[in-house]
Amino acid sequence: MKKASSYAAFFAVGVAACAIGIKTFGDPAALFNTPTASKQAVLTALNTTPPALKHFTGDTVVADAAAKVDAAVVTVHTVGKPVQNGGDSIFGGPSQPQTPQGAGSGIIISPDGYILTNNHVVADTSKLTVNVGDSKGGVGKAYSAHVVGTDPVTDIAVVKIDTDGVKLPVAQLGNSDDVRIGDWAIAVGNPLDVGTTVTLGIISALNRSGQSAEGQSILPAIQTDAAINPGNSGGALANIDGQVIGINEAILSPSGTSSGIGFAIPINRAKQIAAELIKNGKASHPYLGVAYADISRLSDDDRTNAGISSDITQGVVISNVYPKTPAAAAGLHRYDVIATANGQPIVDQDSLGNLIQGLPIGSTLTLGVISDGTPRTVAVTLRERPVTFGQRPARQQQQGPQGFPFSPFGQP
């Protein structure tokens, strides 16, 4: 009996210990990590939907900015005028005219269909088609378009589509005067006709000018490293708030594709030209009628040939005065140094060009000039720049008489 009682007591203690262990450690199979438990854990994890991603502050700022812009960016498909290739066909017969086709980009600036783009996108075309709404895939709705006006000097053009009463999304235009080097930059357009594409970079430089890009010379422009390729021309360069700050115009690249050096026309300048094109069908530009270069770029030999003393360190030197121009009528001469304009110091050729472009046609420009070491004042009456002014052979676009470098357009 005592032995049986001790067995019973031992059994009771064992049951109690097991109960305590189960309560404390849970399922024994889980405790020892049996294969069955491991498989179940994996299957549970694979079939579990994770919670919604919680973005940190700023995670969506680029996407939000791009969403504000891309709906208002369009593709401009062009059909050029037939061009004879100048030779016989491979079968000995007369050659057939070739009809070039291309694609660029544009920005909707009014809900009834006014679109801002580049002059070089629509120049010498016989047919324009604008595709709206391809930012989410597809080609978007196609509209026939016509040119409202073009300006080869600034490379700005406005085209118009008939929306049949449909209100289009409009781009929010920003202030390019507020742009800083290092600001985020978002390029939106249709590179290589693949469809609306968004790329990201920064503002690399401001007031770039005189660069030779895509066979043309750009006026003071915004430089960015956001990827820009053929087809982006006419598209948007936007800030981090989704406001358009520039019209993508050109790239500088040995390969013809993006090398991280792209240029955009500041939107403030583009808006001014677009308003003139819509109102008058053309844009007017005052001009001086000279070729000139920064005096700081002249070599010692150039200074000696021009008779410019070494103590003159600021301003621009005239390398040529074109006949029948405002400069010629006012008595400006080759090798004159323009030191001031309307009382403002002239630091470089950009400062003079920008000042002139901000004046109305018919206004008087008062120049402080140094001629053969003697200061004098010259009053120039600005006239409208002829369309053909500055169209010189490519070799002359790189340097003026005596090797002086100057603005390719004889700016302005």
C-alpha cells in the first residue's frame, strides 16, 4: 500500500509539472521547433498581406510634383515638307521626294487648347498632330493642330488644337527668376517617342548662353542634369512643387543622347514670347546690330590689335558693326568698349543682351563707351530686329574679325 501510494503521489506530481510546463511554454511542438511548426509559420507568412506602407515625410514629393505636370504635357507629331534628296534612285530613275516625320513635346497652357513648344519642333512642317493624355500609357487622344506663331530667336512656338469644348488640364507655370542652382528639377516629355516620361535631376547652372547644341545656339538658359533626349524638346522642366520653370530645348552631347547637360528656356521668357505670338502672331526683338565679346576673354594680342589698355577689365568690346543697323546709325565703331548701358555697369555680354531685350522697340539706349582710350556717350535708338539678322555661315558664328569670339546671333 505504501509503495502504491508513493507511485500515485509521484504520478500526480508529474502531471502537475507537465501542466505547469504547457502553461508556461505553450505548444511543445513549437517549443522544440518541429518541422511541422516551421512549415506552418512559412505558409502563414507567405499568405499574409503586409500593412500599408507608411511613407516618411518627403517620400512622395517627386511623384506628387510629376503628377501635377505630366497630364498637361503632350506629344507633338510632325510631318515635314517634302524634300528632294538630290539623286537618282538605285534603279536609275528619278529620286522620290522624302517626307520627314518627327516627334517633340509641348505644354498645355490653356484649357481650350493653346500649347507651348519649341520653334524647332514645328518649323517647316506641313501637318501637326497633338496627342493628349498618354502619361498613363497608350498614345492618348489625337488632335489636329495649327501653328499660331513662331519665334526663331528664342526658339518658342505656340500651336492650337480644337478640343470640341473639352477642357484640358493646364500646366501651372512658375517663376524662373526664383530658381536656384541645386534645386530639384523634373523633366517631363516624350523622349524618342516612347511616351510621356519623367526624369529627375537638379538645376546645374543658370544663364547659360553661347553653347552650341543640336545645331543651334541657345540664349541664356537653365542648365539641368535631368535626362533630356531627342523628343523632350518643348516639354516641361518643373520644380519640386510641380510648377513649370522652363521649356526643355536642347542638349549638349557628343552622342546625341543625354550626357547630363540639358538646357531649358526660362519660363518667364517663354511666357512673354508666347503672349506676343498669341496676340500678334509674331514676337518683336529690339537689337543693337553689333557683334561683341566679353573683354575678359581677349588675349593680350587681341587687346594690342584693338588698342585697348590693360586697365580696362570690365565690359564688352565690339568686334563688328553691321551696316544699316541702330549701332551704325548711332556712330558706334569696331573696337569700342561698352562699359555702361542706361547707367548700369556692363559685366559681360549677357548683362548687355538681357538689358536690351527688356526695352521696348523705339526706346533710347544710352551707352557709356571707351573709344581709343577716350570715354564718350552714345545714344542708340533701338529698332526691331530683322528676321534674317545674324544668319551667318557656321564658321563665322564661332568667331568674329581678328578672331574675336562673339554671340552667334550678333546679340542682340
